[in-house]
Amino acid sequence: MTRVAVSILNHNSAKSTVACVQSLQDAEQEKGGAYLLEIFVADNASDELDRHTLQQALAELPNVHVQMNPENMGFAAGHNHNLAAVFQSSSPDYVWILNNDCQVYEEALSSLIDSSVRHPEVGIWGATLLEADGETIQCAGGCFYNSWISSYRQHGRGKNLARIDELKAVEYDYIAGASLFFPVVTLQKGLQKSCTQQWLNESFFLYFEELDLAQRLKPGFEMAWCKGALIKHAGGASTGTAENQRTAMAEYHSTLSALKFTRLYYPRRLWVMAPVRYVSKCLLLILSRDIRLIGSLSRAYRDFLGGRVQAAS
């Protein structure tokens, strides 16, 4: 039987996490034992009430493993910690890194497995991410990245789901990080090591982890979109970007990660990208009347240039 391990992080969003886990288990029950699903949930130092809610809701669910991290480790380190637990306790055929603000459709996982079987050359699969209305495509598998100005574009964004067949398979720069589906061989042999991390690069606290994965994917391992893997993705449940309300933490870490990523992979472009991003972001924040975030943006530049990293808040 095909074994799938799912890694999910929670940070002060227990309600979203529980809904995500329940959607996975509902889909598994509908498929009637076609695969064995184990879900690994790690809490990234949520407040006491949120942790209690999470533990109570998940305690009695079968094949759900919960661990409580003593501090907010961020996305990469949190998932790496989870993946270590996965490989210590199970031997999965596939590993699915899934955002906690996702709800999967019934055929999503079986579609991912079927696609992986048919295309063993693919090392990372993306899904069809939908907006909360369930009718509008948020991202069809992956995205395109402009490293000169640190901007991205999501494939198929805004198109109605009924027109999904109009979208063609393309070569992505990276797979959207809300849903990263790996044949286990990718995690074992398909990634160039990043410093001391075997899986996700922990130098990125939030954002740009999926771009880093794409850069480190070894030759012979491709990226592709599984059209039939439908997932509602609310967006920003743990980072404060839900409902277009961006937090200082999100602004700080998205900026810091962009600067780190450019220095790591496109160092000669940094001195174009850095000022362009700063000026354009300031203008956008002023135009959107969100000038409170200019301070967080500026601190990210200060800490990057000074070699410091602000603690998570």
C-alpha cells in the first residue's frame, strides 16, 4: 500500500490546522484505503490557548502525530523538524508539505500519487490552488520569478476553474509553497545540500524556501503541475497576510528572505534588486495607506546589511 506522510505547521491558527487535517482524513476515507496517510503536525510556539485547542482537537484522530516546538522555528526549520520525525517513525513513499490554511478536495492526493507514478522524473509536484470561493484559480502549480526586481507571477491566477483546461503545462521557476508534494527519493537524493540542512534551507525563516528548493533540485528531477489536485488555499493563516491584512512580521521576513535569496543565487543582481525593491515597496505601501509597514521593511534592510536577523514575533 502506498504510504504518504503529510507535514503541517501551526502557529496561532489551530482552527485552520484542524480543518486542514480533517479535510485530509475525509479524503482518505472517501478513497477507502487506497493509500495509508500519516499526518505530522508541529506547533511553532503558539499561545497557550491555541496549543490547547490544537491538542484537544487532534488528540483522538487516527494517524495524526503532534509535536510542540519550544519556539517559533519558522517555516523551513519547523518542517525540517517535522520531517525528521517522519523518517524516524515511518517509511513513506511520498512526503507532502502542506500549508495549514489549505483544505484538500477528495481526489487531490490520489491525483498526486497517480501523476507521480506516471512521471517518475518529477521531483516536486504542485497542485491547483484555489481561492476561498472554490471557483477562482490562485495558482496552477507554480510561479515565475524575476530575480532583477524580486517579483513573482502565479501561473493561471484569476482564471475560472471551469476554464482550467485552457492552461498548458509550462516550465516553472518554482512550485507554489502552499503545497509541495515529493516522491521520497527527492528528499533522500534529489536536493543539493544547503549548508547543513538536508531538506529546507533554514536560513529562510519565512518565504523563499520554495524558490531555494527549486535552485537546489538536482539534474534529472523536474517540477510539474498536477491539474487534478484541487486545494482551497485561504492564504496567510500563520503569517498575518489573510484577508489582505499584512503584518509587520510578514513584511520583515519577506523582505529579508528576498535579499538573502538574491545574495545567495544572484549576487551580481543584488545591487539592482535591493534599491528597486525598497523604492517600489515604499511607494506601494504609501499608495495603499499602509505606511506603518515601512518601518519593518527598513529594519529588514538594516539587519541584512548589518548581518543581523530580528527574532520572530
